[in-house]
Amino acid sequence: MLKTNVIAGTSSFDAGAQATVILLEQGQAIESVDAQNIDQSLKGIKLLLAQDKFEGKVGQLAAFPFVKDEQVNYIMVAGLGKVGKDGNRDIEKYRRTLGSIIKLCQKHKIASVALLAPNSSQYPGDLAYLIQQTVITARMASYAFDAYRTDVDRKVFKNIELRLVVAQESLEQAQKAVVYGVAVSDGVNAARHWIDLPPSALWPESFANEAREIAKSGGLKITVFDEKQAEEMGMGGLVGVSRGSDRDCQLVVMEYHYSDDAQTLAFVGKGITFDSGGLSLKPPSSMETMKEDMSGAAAVFASMQALATLKPEVNVICIAPLSENLPSGKATKPGDILKFYNGKTAEVLNTDAEGRLVLADALSYVIKQYKPDAVIDLATLTGACAYALGPFYSALLSQHESFSDSVKQAGSRSGDHVWALPLDDDYSQAIKSDVADIKNIGNRKILAGTITAAHFLKNFVGDTPWVHLDIAGTAFDVPGRSYYRNGATGAGVRLLVDLAMNWGKS
């Protein structure tokens, strides 16, 4: 995994790294002090850039090798595009530029790379925020799931050191920011690893054991309920989904306690470790990536891992219902009626709409037992969400404006972007059942599958401020982000950590 060190200085060229990075805005080539120092040390970079028609546009990246002390070193010049027009978009451009730099280092097996910390006058946020984003992005870009590759040449080079150069007076602030960035990126990459694992390597019980390790190392309280206990507690949704599998379901509850006087946030994550659709079987092509259906649980577990290090001034409860959704003679059938922890009933018309069934029990349990001040759930819940928003925004649904605004701000700051969809009461008629309180799919006249799924969940939160995030489009295989690869993204981890760390501050 990529390592990060902060060095006091004025020029990244003096950091002694194998590669030195110059970040150039569009139309401002070789105008930074650092770039001038480098050009004076290595004559001709400016000329080479001119020959390459390098203008500083986003995505432009040039690497110039040279020999120093019998080792091949590099000057890397990367374009940031036009900066100062839109703060959040500018930060995203910076993330993508940095991701491309790390990928280039991996390609050439460059062991160390140095760059000046970003200029806080050009971007939103202070120096600490910019260093946090630098560390998070670089370490995310360095991740690769290649444990099952036996060809050594196909293994991704990961032993890279990032040397961040800052002014002497900013050194202590920068070092603290690095700690934050490492904690968050470790969480994101842990989530990605769990999601990328094949379903034969991660199932409800083994995933619960991962949570136990997080709790043990982070000093968190954890309780794990098995299938028998869940059934005794009246969790008909979770147990009903699990019936078709030979592996028992689990309900994991982790607790971070700041103080008795602090408010309490609840994080709820869907944890279907493999989703075949149950008896409403998916077609083979739709089943290929269904190991990702526990991405919500991965996000809440990983956020707790980070928060155990960062220690926010808010209590956090994390709860994840873990199950497989498989067909068998014991499986829940279309037409069955399930009873949930809060006493409500639902008619199951499609066993492939199982995520809302397990979340219903988890939501009602955490609200009754912990009475949190606010609840946020994350789930790869509906394919309709991916059709509506694509892979770049998670859907946010809520009827609580203040809490929604806090989540949106956390998404904008962290890079886990969300977009609000309506949750008007008009849509609730789509899930009314003739034989139970509600049904688990909406009717075809109303459509809006992402919204009607959220309305199903709304039956289990009462008056507690609640936000639902559908991460079906953002959790896996997101294109055009250089700090991702094919596979898991760790969607939601950055947002959840930011939300907790800034709770009550705005």
C-alpha cells in the first residue's frame, strides 16, 4: 500500500524522490516557483512541453526520464485544467490528475514520487483538507485486487512512497491531515477488498468475523446475532431472505461511543454477500457481479474502522444485516408474507427485491433499541437507480431537509457525490398490498423503482430523521475515475466519515 510522508521545504525537486511532479493549470505552464526551479535544474523541460503541445488541460500527463546517481528518475508534468471556476469540480479534477500520476508510477515501478501540497488559495477548503484529499486519492489509486493473479508480471506495483512538500510552518498541520487521509483511505480500500472478494471467500459469517476484527483493533463494542437469534427477535425479513441458503444470516451491530451527552448517528448497510435473485432468479449476465450486493455493509464497516482512529465527537451505531439470497426448496416464494421486527407485514412478489426486506429489520431494530438522532442507510438497492443517475451519483431520498443537506455537503466535500430524488407521498400507493401492509415491489403504472423502494423502507423509520442512499450505480465498475479500477469503488465510506467528523459543526 502507498506510504505518505510530509517534508518541509519549498521545492518538490529537493525531496529526493525518484519522480518529481509539476502540476500546471491550463494556460499557466511553468509559472509556479517549483516548476521554475525544476526547469533550471533540468534544462529543456519547457521546450519538450512545447513540442508536445502541453497546455495544462485535464488529462494531459507527460513523463520525462533522466539519469541521476545511476538510476532512472522522472519529471512528471500533469495538467489540472482551469482552476477557480467551480470549487468541487476543481477538486475532482485534481483527484483525477493525481490518480493518473499514481497509475503512471505503478506502470514504471517508480518507488517514490514528490509534489508540492496544493495551493489552498485555488481550491475550496484549507491546507489540511487539501492534504487529506491528496492522501485519500493517492492511496485509493494505488489499490488493486490482484491476490488471485498467479502471473507475477500482472501484479500491480504498490510499494510507492508519496512525499508531500509543505512549508515549515505548516508541517504539523499537514502531518495531522495525513493521519486523517490514511484512516479514510484504509477504510475505502478495505471496503473495496471485501467487495472484490469472490462469493466463495466472503459469506455472512466470515463477513461478520471481519467486523469482529475491526471492533477488536479499534476498541469498539460489537454484537453479532445469528439466524436463530434473529428469528427469535422477530426479524422475518432477514430470516426470510436467508432461507434459501445453507449459510446462516448474521446481524452485526458495532458501536463507537464518544460520550453520554453526544448525539447518536446510525449507519445501516445492506449486506447480501451474493444475490442470485432467489426464486425470482436473475439472468446469468445480471448475476456476474452480484458479489457486490454487500457494498452497503462494506461501507458502514469500513467507516467504523476509520472512525475508531479519528474519534469524532458523536456516537455512531453501525448495523448490517448479512445474508445470501439463493434459490432452494426452503427459499421464500413469491406470494409469501413476511413479518418484520416492528410488527409490519409485507407481501413478497419478487424475491429479487430482497435488500429492502433485510434493511427493514435492521432499520426498525436500530431505531427502537438505540433511538438515534439520525439514521442513514446505504444499499445497492435498485437497478433503476443506475438507469436514472448512472455511475457518478448515488441517489439520496429523504423527507428530512436539514439532515439531507448535511449528507449532501459531506458528499460534496468527500467526493462521494449524491443527487436527491423525490420521496413524495404520492409514490407510496405503489407499494400497497391487498393481503399485507405493503408489498416489496411497486406497480407498473407508477414505475420509479428507486423511489418506491425508498418508500418501502420509510415504513420502518418512524419520525427519526432518515436518509436513504442507493449506491447501485456507484459501488462497482465506475468508468472515467483514474483513482478507481474495474471492480469495487468503496462508495459511501468517504461520505460517512466526513458526515460523522463534521456532525454538529454546521
